[in-house]
Amino acid sequence: MARGVGSGFGLSDLPRIAYGRGSYLYDQAGNAYLDGSGGPAVFCLGHAHPEVNSAIAAQLDSIAYAYRYLFTSAALESLSEAVLRLAGGCFKDVLYSADGSEAVESALKIALQYFAARGLMKKRRFIARHRSWHGNTLGALSVSGFAARRRAFEGSLLDVIFVSAANAYRPPRDCEPDALVEYLAAELEGSILEAGPETVAAFIYEPIVGAAGGVVPAPPGYAAAVAAVCRKYDVLVIADEVMCGAGRSGTWRALEHDGVAPDIMTVAKGLAGGYIPLGATLVAPQVAAPISSDHGAYMTGHTFSGHTAACAAALAVQRIIERDRLLERVRQVGASFQESVRRSLARFEEVGDVRGRGFFIGVEFVRDRKTRVPFAADRGLSFDIGQRAFADGLICYPCSGNVDGITGDTIILAPPYNARDAELEEIIVKLTRAVSGALAAG
Ligand code: PMP
């Protein structure tokens, strides 16, 4: 172990990384770690992919970055074409950023700019959901329903309206189990009406909740139902696919599965697969049109927006995924992988739920399977499991707070799309061992 020096993260005693190859990382002490969650669902092609690295090197050899507002580039143009096509043709523009929070920030601002361009300056408010995560910048944090991460900043956040999470395992208390979609659509409509439709700009949600829920896909019919409510009141839909998009769930857009296209969408983690930071905000033609005719350009953007080498990295990542038909693999193998995880963990009474889609799987732990009561927060069960797995050479993603912002323990699995069958098996064996060890420890 080497001490992390001056990281600013308050972390110490972290192993010092040496290199990565495929689905494995190696530290300087010679320990191997299987990447079972891509960190937080980032590394969709594993590590040190030679084709991605040579695409980046080739770009660096010509130019690392030509400032976006002075030059376009082949990498940026080809990536935009690819992204618009992979997203199914429902968007017109792609705006790049350096990460997921910036992509969300741009999405929120584009929604406001859209209504400004239409002269509807009262439409300023956002509706978001409890148990959600959209990022760490002030705007993105404002729309995030994550109590523990908001607490230190309360008082300076935007005045956002929150509605219930769409979670079939933990539905709202007064909701009949088979009426969840109707309940949530009615709640959203009620919130819009209460605020006044003339004041609401957009509804933002994660089609599959990531860190704040432990992989929670919305129930069938939810995406279409909330889109219909929003359309009725001239409210834009922002789908935050920073974590679940770019193929993670088996379709390039998670909402493709639901047959729904949002007005604005964000994507980041799997876009360039962690080779270079990159996020993007996709804008539908009906939102782009008034902005283009009234303002001429989007009023969002940063110094490094559309960084050339980052675009070259993402283009290589996306081309390899397409060429090697990796989303087919994620769809097909994802279902059996999830079933194997479920089977392997079934003997633990404390495993309440195994869920997800594609290579995006969540395991939720409960003190009692029947009542679904969570463990006390100070037990730190998910982090205990995560640490045991890490010590055993498996990276998984422990999350807490999915029940009420404080309690709740989940583990996310999100392996690279090209992880081999034997690697997927190793993930299950090591996770099962970590769960067993943590639960035996009490
Ligand atoms: N949206 C979602 C759904 C996320 O999962 C995250 C990151 N976990 C973000 C936004 C923020 O992305 P970043 O950490 O890259 O700023």
C-alpha cells in the first residue's frame, strides 16, 4: 500500500496503480484487480485497449486540441455523426463537455434557453426525483435527490420540486403495487399543476437510476407515461443517461428499450470509456429550432468542450463497440449474468433484490427480506462488502442511502462490455465470497 499524497479526497492508504490490461488493473505491489464495475460504470472497453490508445496517440501526434470555438475537427465531426446515429436519429445537436455534471448543467441551461427563445421567461423551475443523482456542480446537485450529498450546500441550491422515485421494489407507501406507473404519472401531473405549468421548464430523471438507487430501472410504461404528462404541459423531458447510457444497459440509449425519446439527453461515462474525460448533451430538433432561430447558438460551453483527443478516443471506443457487436453481447450475456448473480446470492437471506439490465446490475441488501428493512447506516454493509471484494481482487461499486438518503445498501456490477465469460464468473465468485464474509462478520 502507498499513501495517497495530496489527493484532496481525504483518502489514504490506497494502492498505487501500475497499469491496466483488459478487464484487470495491477497495482505497484503486483496485486491484480478485476474491474467488475468499471469504477462507477465507466470502463466499457476495459483498460489499455491498443486500438483506442493508438487512435489517441495518432490524434496527439497531429494536434491534442484545437479550441472548439475556432476550429472544427474530423474527430469531432465523425463522433457527432456516430453519436447522433447511435442515438437513433432523434437528436439534432451534440454539445460536448468534460464530464457528466457539465453535461447535466448544459441540459438544464438548454431547457431554460429554449423557453427564453420562445419568450416564456416564467418557465424557470425543474422537477426531479428523490433518490437520484445528477452530479456535483451546483445546478446538477440542485436537481439531485441525494440528501447526504446535498446537506452541506442547502440554502444555496435551486428551488427544485421533487417527486417519488420510480422503484418497484420500494414503491411509495400509499401506492398499490400494480398501479405504480399511474400513481407516479398522477403525482408528476399534480406537481406541475401545483407549481403552475407556466413556471415549469423541465422534468429530469435517470431512466435507470445509478448510484442513488443501486441500479433501478423504471417500471415498464413509466417513461411513456411521464413523457405524455410533460408534453401536455409544455414541460421538457431531460433523460440523464450519464451512467446508464452509451450501451451500458444493452441498447445505446437506455430509453430505447422503452420506445421513448426525450427532448434532451446526457451521456458521459461510457462515451469515451474513461480513456479521456468526455460528456455530451444531445438536443432534439424541436428544442434546437427556437434556440437556433432566436439566439443563433447555445449559451453553454467550456474551454475544453469538444476536446479533439477526447473526441478521437470516444470515436475509437464507439467504433470498436459497433464493429465487435458488443451491445448484442451485453444484451444476451447480461441476462444470463444477472441470473447467475441472483442464483449465487440466493442463499443469503439478506439479499433482497437483484435487478438491472444488460451489464448494469444492482444487488440490494436488507435486514429482513419480507419487510425490506435496511441495515443501520453505521453498519456500512455495502462498503464492508466493497472493501472485502477489493482486498480479494474485485472492484465493485458499493452505494448507500438508496432507501431514505441515509440508510440502504447496494452493490453495483458494471463490467466492461468485452469482459470474457470466465471474468464474469470470477466476478460472481468473488462477490459471493465478499458478501458471505461481510454477513458472517455480523
Ligand atoms: N448523472 C448521473 C446519472 C451520474 O451517475 C453521474 C455520476 N455518477 C453524474 C450525472 C455526474 O457525472 P460526473 O461525476 O462525471 O460529473
